[in-house]
Amino acid sequence: MASPRHLISKGATGLLRQAHPEQRCPSAIIARQKHTSTSGNTIQEDSSKRSEASKNDTFSSLEAGLSRSAIGFPLLSSPTRYTQFFGNPKGLSALLFSRGIVTNHNFNTNKIVTKLEKNGFQRGQAEVIMRSIKALLGGHTNKIRKNILTTGDLENESYLFKAALTELRTELQILRKNDAAALAIRSEIISREIDSLNQKLREDIANLKNDIAIDMNSRKSDVREEQKALEIRIQSMSNHYMAQLGDMRTKMEAAKWETTRKGMVAIFISATFVLLTSRIFMSSKEKMPDDYIDPYVNHSNAQNTDDGMIPMMPLRALMASQVRHLNLHEYQSKQLMAKHNVNVQRFAIAESIDQAENAAKGLKADEIVIKAQIHAGGRGKGEFSSGLKSGVHLTRDPAKVPELVKQMLGYKLKTKQTGEDGVIVNKVMIAEALDISKETYFAILMDRDSGGPVMVGSPDGGMDIEQVAATNPDHIFKSVIDIETGPTEKQTLDMAMKLGFQGKSVAEASEQMQNLYQLFLDVDATQVEINPFGLTPQNKVVCFDAKISFDDNAIFKHPELKAMRDTTEENPREVEAEDCGLNYVGMDGNIGCLVNGAGLALATMDIIKLHGASPANFLDVGGGVTTKQVGQAFKILTDDKNVKTILVNIFGGIASCLTIAEGMVTALTEGPKIKVPIVVRLQGNQVEEGKECLRRSGLNITVRDDLDEAAILSAQLAAA
């Protein structure tokens, strides 16, 4: 039997082991060392404090439990009940643990024995009871020690759990990073595949567009060929009918000539008979006075025809109308080109500052060009009466457009082609400014030597073609166009390559040339000149400027072109003369001319220059002039403040001298009073009647029979 001291020491050793679990758990020592090496001294100090507190708590619990068992233990109070409770050790163990006895405590055997002796137990009984209690407590303490977990174990397990969690978290982060990297690589691969598919789709779309364009061009060519074949057929039918009409006219002329010949023979016979009769009759009478007027002769306003004497009728409907060249503004030419699918800049027309501001905002262009619209070249080097330099301005700020337009509209622009007075600007063109990477020259015009239209091109664009012809004649290319078929695709492609176009721009330049020729035909033009025929940095062929000349004899077929005429920039007297059916061209001299016939008018102007004076105008009243037109002609002449003398030179033919004289008298008596002197020279049909009409009018008119005398007198009066 072990001594009480040995039991106490053994119990103390067990208690110490419980307080320091490292002694029975070597793995915990290793874990704690690892934990200490990674966590530092702070964690070790915290763990020691917790272990010491746990030990103190254990001792306190044990002492409290023993006190409670000693105080409330019924076996210690009566020997009679000893056998009741201690006869069954299991009952004692249950009692102890039901009382909440804490194991692994300091068991005071001496105090227990003494206490039992005081309560009536003998020394031997007290020791037996004490040893029994000691054994029971030791057994239960060992069981509890085997099953209970100490604070250190919990800390170790917690640390290991945390370490496992940290390792798991690290593994999860590594897995997440790997998954993210794999996902990024997969996304990059998918993105590359998408780009490849997009590129292929764009190529397929471009190829499809090219195929469609080729099909459309082919269809256009077929339709054009069909149209040309139809036009050829119509022209052939027209020529056939014209030939038939010519044959009929020839037969009619032959019949008329035969009738005239017979009439002339009859007139000759009648005249011979009348002459013989008159001689016989005059031989028997005295000589008549010179101022005798035969009452049987009609001296009224009439003209001789093959059918005899008939009254003179207005012949304005038969008079050839004046031919004038139609001038278009730049924006009007671009409107025509855009209508015929010719590439031009985006533009708008402004007649006010508000319109200019709206146009600049609406274009949404990187750079804007503002151009004054007048019928004159050299606008870029011109000057406005407002002080603004140049009629062409560039800006990247749309807000500056209204300020520039404000200094253009309503002011005169003077260039080398306008003269000193300049021309009032009523419209400006607001257009998108495009960069030009290549400038060429291209034109379609009627060529007398070729007997039809020709294409003319040069790679040296942006300069006068005359200068290119003088300096580099080998840079000018000419291609004759068949008037029946038009330019072939081979011709236009060859011209595009000669102008220096490359790649896809060759086909586009060829197409633009075909469209320009269609414009040339549709408007009955004599010339369509594009300079520069340019290429932008985006490889787009654009017609940057155009000059279009029209066949004025065909202008009656195009009322829409006639409506484009801007008369505000023309001489108002020329416009008024055209409205009256008169041919008038203003000049800078001081002798006004009124002549019937273009050739006679030119001769009159030459004679005036010959005698040291200068004509103020060219005015041809025509062969079918009426009295009203003569009055309008005098009004036009006197509206010119430079006119100091008026020279009227008339050769009576279809319009007799009497008609001109009556028109002059009516204009001078009924119209505004004319203060400048008037010199008249009359010759031809009814000249004497015309002179008599002027003499009876009482007007200040000087009549001369000789043209030289009339010209000299006019020069003297103008100089005076």
C-alpha cells in the first residue's frame, strides 16, 4: 500500500501533467515550436498565460469540489451510513460525480482521517475509508484524464486547424489564379477567332460589293447599249423622214421656180408693153414736176414680194433670237454632277448668315471651305469691298463661318476677271474641305478635227491645261469617243491608268468618267472640264471643280438649265435687250450704234474706230425689227451714261428704211426726251420715204447718205 505522501506526490504529478500537457503530447511540443517560430514571442507569451490561468482554474475547482463534498457528504457525518454508501464503490463514484467533485485535486489524507476519527470512526476504519476514497478518486481522475481535453490541446488543435485553413486558402488562391489565367488565355483565343471571323466577313462583304458593282456596271452597259441602239434607230427614221421632206421641199422649190420664171416672163412682156405705151403717151404730154407723186403707186409701209405689194407685218417670230453662253456657278455645276452620280464634296448654299451657320453645323466636317459664288475666276486672290482678303477661306471651327460669311454677302468681290468695280456676292457655298493626295486633269469636249467628242486627260492636274501643253505636251492624252457607242470601258480604264490612278481607284476613276460622259450627253454640253480630278487620302475619286459649257442652240430643250441662269451678274442692258429680242453687247466707248445686221454692225464699229472714236456697244436690231423694238433699242442706248452720240446705220431690206424711221420718230416723241445728238444714215428699201418721215418729224436728227461722213460727224459730236 502506498503511503499518503506518495499518493499526494503522485496526485501532484498528475495535476502538473494536466497543467502542462506538453509532457504527455510530444507532437504538441513540435506544433507549438512551429507556431512560435512563425508567430513570434507574442503568441508564446499569450499561450503561457493561458496555460497558467488554466492550471489555477483547475486547482480552484478541485478545492471547491472537495470542500463541497466534505461539507455535504453524508458518510462523514454518521458511521451507520458508511456501509450504505461505501459498500458499493460504484455508488460512491456516482455520488462523487453527482456532487460535482472535480478530479485531479490535492487530497489531504491526514485531514480526512482526523475528521473521521472525530466523527466516531476508529483509526483503522478512518484510514480504510480514506484509502477507498483515494482509490476511487484516483481511478475516476485517470478516466477523466484519458477523456478530457486540456486548454493546450485545444490551442494546438485550433492552431493546426488554422494552419490547415491557411493552407487550404492558399491552395484555393492558387487554383483561382490558375483558373483565371486559363480563362484569360481562352478568352484571348476566342477574341482572336472572332477577329479572324470579322476580317473574313469584311472580305466577303467587299467581294460581294465588287461582284454587285460589276453586275450593275454590266447591266448599265447593256441598258446603255440598248438605249443607244434605240436612239440610232430613231435617228435613222428621223433622217429618212427628213430626206423625204427634203425631196418634197425640192419639188416645191422647183414648182415655185417654174411659176416664178413664168411670172417673170409675163412681167417682162407686160413691162415692155407698158414702157412702149408710156413713151408714146409721154411724147404727147409736158414733163411732169419732180415732186409729182403718182396716185396709182402705194407709198405706205409695204415691201415687194413675188406676189406683189402686201402690208408689212411684225416678223419677230421669224427673227433669229440672240445666242448667249449660259454661265453656271460652281455649286450649280456640282448639283448637276451629283445628279449624275459624279463624286463631289458635300456642300450647302447660304444666302444669309443664319443659313451659313446652320450649314456649317449640319456638315459635321473636320474642315470647312467657304467659297464666294460669282461668274469669275481668281476668287482665291480676290478682295472684298468689306476689306476681307480672298473669296475662298478654310476653317476647322464652325463658329467662325458666320463671321466670314458676314464679310462676304452683300459686298463686291474684285478679281482679275471682274474689273475694277467687282461683282456683288449674293451667295456663298459652305462645303466639306477634303485633302487631295493626287491631282489630275480630265475633260470631255467637242472636237472639230475629230468630228465628235473626245476625252482629254493629264496627270498634271491643278494647273491650266494650256500651260501643260506648252511645257509638257507628252503629258496630255487624247482619246476619240465614238458618238454612236460612247466611251468603252477599255477606253476609260486606259485613261485612268495614264492619269496615274492605281489599284481600286482605277475602276472608280473609270466609272466617274463614264458618268461624266452621260452628263455631257444629257445636258447637250460642248465641254465638261474637271480640274482637279483628284484622289483623296482615303482613295476616293472626287471631282473638286468643274467648268461646263452648253450648246446654246439646244438650250430650249433644257428649261431647268435656263432657270439656273443668274442675271444679277450680267449687264442689265444686255438682259433687257435679250428680253426684247435684240442683240446687244456693251462696250466702253461713247458712240452708241443702232444697226440692222451683224455684219453691218461690225463694219460700222470698224469705221468709228477708223476715225478716231470708240463704239459704246454692238446693237443689231435684226432684219425683222418692229417699231416697238426700235423704241426699246433707243431706250437701251440712252441708259448708258457713256453714250455722247448715237449713230443709226440702216440698210433697208426686209425691214425697210421707212419702218426704222417711223420707229425712231415714235420712240423720240412718245418716250423720254433724248438729249444726245443723233446721226442717221439710211440706204436701201424705201430710203426716200424714210428720210421724208424724219424730215417731217421736226426732231434734231442729222441725216447723211455716206457712211464715212456719218461716222466722222458722230466722232466730232461725241468729242464736243
